[in-house]
Amino acid sequence: MKKIALLLLTWPLLAQADEKDQIVTDRPDFVESSNVVGAGRFQIETSFALDRNKANGVKERTYSTPTLLRFGISDNLEARIETDGRMRLVTDDLNTGSRSTDNGYADLSVGLKWHVADAQGASPSLGLLAHVDLDSGSRAFRAPGKGGSLRLAAEWELPDDFSLGVMPGIAWKPDDSDVGGGGRHASGIFGIVLGKEWSERFRSFIEYSAPQIAKGRYGGNVATFDIGAAYLLADTVQVDTALSRGLNQNTPDWSWTVGLSIKF
């Protein structure tokens, strides 16, 4: 009887020890996960990205290294540092045959993610993200001032290992045309992603993303259709890739990324 009682008392601990500590990332899709990394944990999500665009006789290629660092403050809160990293912009003027190249570093963004609620029945898992964008990059890639954003990530588990994620939000951005400086304008953010888990280690997704919903004088709408996949090399190591097609003239024609994420 003592052995049975001891087993009953220790069973929850044994079950918890057997649970897999699998990495959950905020890439390669645009819609963020509602989850955080956990107290005392550190996660790096880094990648290589290429944007290609051709308009009005000008062809542009932008190379970058998007990177997100996530630090677990508690089981429901994490601190974040995000940047597009090292940048290289190559511009070809097809009318004159000239080429220009800009190299440097992108701005930094710092923020917090709060896991608001777990999924319960028809209610989704919820996460709230707040970021401040710093005008800290190289001159060619630096924003004209500081900005910020607030986003809500909601996730539903669907039948047959499908999942649905939605992320509305709002951003505050500096005005390029504000001569005196300090001007801001608001723009919308929206994304919706449908994912499929094919196995414990492999998932894929399709997505509509709108990182900027704004009036024409503020750059207009930016929108893409995305497809991608992620594979776990180990429970705490992920590789992934995604391809995006721009849906209007304000958006690069094509974007491609390949990434590596590790949880410590």
C-alpha cells in the first residue's frame, strides 16, 4: 500500500518530466505565437532573408539577417529584442544601367510578450505583444524617429491537426515628411495563418499578412501571401523556410527566408 501511495503522489512529477520541452517559435510566419519561452529560458530565432522588387525601371534586392532574441522573465512573460540585422540593398537602374549598393545595420526593436490565456474549449490561446522601435540603425536603413506597436495573437487548435492564428494590431510610425521631427501616424496590422502539423516534428502553413495598413501618403497598404514549413531537428532546434508573394505595388514582389531557432 505504501508503494501504491508513493506512486500516486509522484505520478504528476513523473508525467511532467516525460513531457517534451519542444521549441515554439514566432517564425517563419508573420503571425506571432501566443506562447512565451518560459521562466529562465532563452531562445534565439535567426535567419537569412531576400526581398526582390522591380518597378518603374528600377530593380532592388535587399539582403538581411532577421533575428529575434527572447528572454523568459516568468512562465507568462518574456522580454524581446528584434532586428533585421545586417542589411545590404542593391539597386539597379535599368534605364541608365547604373548600380548602387548600401550596406549597414537595421534598427532595433525591444518589447514584451505576455501570455494572457491558455486555450479553453472554443476560446483561443492569447498573447499580447508590445514593442518600441528604436532609430538605432545605419544611416541608409534608419527610421526617421522612434515608433512602436501593439499586437494581439490568438490561436485555435482545429480538428485533424490543423491550427488557426489571427493577429490584429496597431503601429505608430514616424513621419518621413515631418521636417521638424517628432510627428507620428498610426497604421493597422493584420495577419491570418492556417497551419497543419503533419507529424511531431514537421508543420507547414499558408498565410495572408498585412504588416502595414495605411493611407497612401503614409506608404499605403503592404500585403503578402505566404507559404512555408518548419522542421524540428531536435526538441529545442528548428529549421524553417518561407516564400512570400507581394500582393500590391507597395510590397516587394518576392521574399524568401530560411532560418534556424534554438531554445536554451
